[in-house]
Amino acid sequence: MSDRISFAVIGFGKMGILHSALINSHPDAEVVALVDNNHRMLKIFDDMNGAIKTFTSIEELKESVMFDCAVIATPSNTHIPLLSDFSDSNLWVLVEKPLAINNQQIEAKNLPESLKQRSFVGYVMRFLPVFNKVYHMLQMRTIGAIKSFQSKYLIESRKKKIKSWRGDPEVAGGGALITNASHLVDMCLWYFGKPEKVGGLKQHFLHQQVEDTFFGQMVYSDGIIGTIETDWSRSGYRLPFMSINIIGEKGELLVDNDGIRFSLFESATDFEKGFHEISASELYQGVFFDIGGEEYSRQIEAFIKSFRGQKTELCSFNAAKDVQKIIDAFYLSSDSNGVLITVD
């Protein structure tokens, strides 16, 4: 009997296909089942690959196939209901971000703690080497105590009005903030911790139901002040671009997809006083299979290691819940003309 870790992938859209390809390319894992409500697509898949079982419901899946892990890659409003379907199991689960459309949806299900401990959320930018490197530099206090930061997530992905579920706030939870900048919020919480208060304003250009841009402020109890900016219709950004400029007592650092640039006012840890630059290519170490970006491969690798009992830097259920709380507070602030909202 094979000792490969078996996966069921729930939702066979863009992200479900990506995760399936990565899992089946990993030497220690395999996809044994797919779940989707598109009967025609499943019929085509069955004709192409009969080795992977296909189902249209979780009930059918659980009755018919034994598996170790599940990937939930469905519209955002279904994540928590689908996760709750596994409350009676010992499965490990990777949920695509965001965890939910709002924190109220998370609280309503009252998921068992054991399931939360085995559930992780796909805030994949943690695994992009440049952002991961900066996390460890901050842990080493390379630029000293943090004073402030400015962060951005930009992409030109919405040139026309959205016709899919992404344009429906009841399904997606919102627009550019929760869809794209949730990555940015997760990174800020990972780097700097949870803020005491947040405030912000959204703008609507293409869509009235969901925001196209969001500008926010994060205020910390220890004095740190940070900003976020996101726009999913920004010309010139064909690929997602995330950047964080961090001001510390002993230096200043800018990290983005392309690399890390920082100046130190005095020598610290492994770096001398002065200007330093680390390109993204310098940090590349190779992955078992690269499709969609090395960060997705590293995330699957980390999930498998976590299943095997190793500690990793995956975004936990509770960390993703904190991201959701910040996003909820940002939206509440915008609906209240930008006043600062205390984060629970």
C-alpha cells in the first residue's frame, strides 16, 4: 500500500486546478478525488483521467473515498460551510484565502478546536522568498524597533465590470481589499502583529457593489502607524505587485516582488552599516515543480511537512481569522466615513 498522502480537491476552477497539478507532481502526495458542481466538466475529466474519482457533493465524497487531506478552492462564502463538513473527521485542510466573507460567518459555525488546529489558509505570499526573508530579518531586529510602514498591492486585473461571483459581495465578501489585499493584511499582521485600531476608505469606479480601490491606516498600541493601498485596476501592473516600505530606528527597508533594498544607520546582525540590496533571484532555491509561481509550490511543500509533524510558516486558522477581523473593521470604517475602528 502506498504511503503517499492522499488529497481530495474541492472546487476545480483556476485554483483547484493549480493545487491539483502541484499535489500530483509532489513525490509524497496524490489527488484521489475531485468535487465540483459542474457535471459537464467532471464528465470531461473522467474521460481524460479515470484514476481520480469525481463527485458533485461532499456527502458522496465522504461515503466513497478514503483520504488524508482536503483542499477547499471554492467561492469565498462556501469555505466555512465546507470546512464544517469535516468536523467529524481527522482530515488536514488547506483553505484558499480568504477564510470567509466576514468574521460573523466564522463564529456562526463554532468549529471544533481540533479541526482549527489542522486547518490552514492559503496566504501564499508568506512563501515568496523575498517576503519570507524580511520576516526573519524583522525577527532579528535588523532595522531595530519599527516606527512605521507603507504597503501596497497593485494589479491590473479588472479592466471591465466583473461578471463572475467575484463581483458579488454576498459571495466574495467585497472587492479589491478582501480579494487581493487580504494577502497584504496577512503580511502586515505576520510582520508587525495585530493593530489596535484601523480606518480606511474605499472607492468605486467599475463596480458599485464591490470596491476597486482601498486606502487604509493601521494604528498599533506600541506606536507603530502603517498604511495599506490596493487597486485591482492599476494600469501597468499585469502581474500582482506587493511592496512594503518599513521605517525602523536603525534603518529603512523596502521589499517587493523583485527584491529587498535597505539602509542601515549602524551595523546589525549579519549586515554592516550602509546600503544593501538582495535580489529575488539571489534567494531562489528551486522547487519540486513550478507552476503559477514558486510560492505555491513552497506552500504545498509546507502543508505536507506540517502533516508529517514538522513546524512550518503556514497561515493558521486563527491567524487567518485575525486577517478577517481586520478586513471587517476596514469595511466598517469605510461605511462610517473613515473613522478609526477598534479591533476586537
